[in-house]
Amino acid sequence: MTNDTWTRPTPPAAPRSSAPFPGGARSGSWGGRWGGLPTGPGVGGDVADPRWWVAPLCATVAAPPLAALAAAEDNLFAPGPFLFGGSLVAALALILPAWFLARTRGRRRSRIGLSVSGAALALAFPVLLTVVGWAVLVVLLLTGNWTA
């Protein structure tokens, strides 16, 4: 079995558009910077994604309840609302760029990744702060930089 991707023959001549697309290729051409792949609008990740808003909306709606659940789980409301506010702000800081990415199918994976990461951070923020706090304490104790 051979891979003839790079040696594909040129298709028969057909009427072509005179407007070049990114990469110097024309509509229906078999050259250009992609090495034998057709280029132009509507090919690959340039297709508009009709449901671009689903992942950011779900994460934006889910972040506040997840932050409240994480803060209430360890009875963290008693010392103050820092963990709730911090987890909500950190989560929304990850979710916010998902609203402004290009609304194409090529950016769908990025939007979903940012949204899921933001929702997970809202839930795991208190645990992450605890782990980082203990790690800093151990490093301070082991290096002798702890003064009481």
C-alpha cells in the first residue's frame, strides 16, 4: 500500500475564481501551501460553527454553583468569602476567552477546553490553594526561611 498524497495528478482544468485565498491558492486548485490539498473558504476549520455558544454558556452557568459547592464542602464560608470569590473569578477568567474565540469549527476544541478547565477550576480551587499552601510551608521549613 502506498501513500500517493504528494504525487496526486492535477485534476482537469475547470473554471476557477480569480480571487486568491490565504496561502496563494485559488478555489479548486490543487497547489498552494497545503501541498495538494484543496483550500478556500468552507474547507477545514473555516466553516462557521452554529453552536459555538454552547460550551461557554454551560461553563458560565455552572461555575457559580460549583464554586459555592466547593466552598461549602469544607465549611469554608466561616473564615470569609475569599475562596468562593477567588474560585469564581479564576474560573470566569478561564471561561471569558472562550466567548471571544473565532466562531468556527476549528476553534471548537479550544472553546470546550477553556470552558471545561474553568468549570473544573471553580470546583478544585480550594483544594489547589490548600496544596499550594502546604507545599510553601514545607519548603519554608526545609530551607530554614521560617521565622516566627
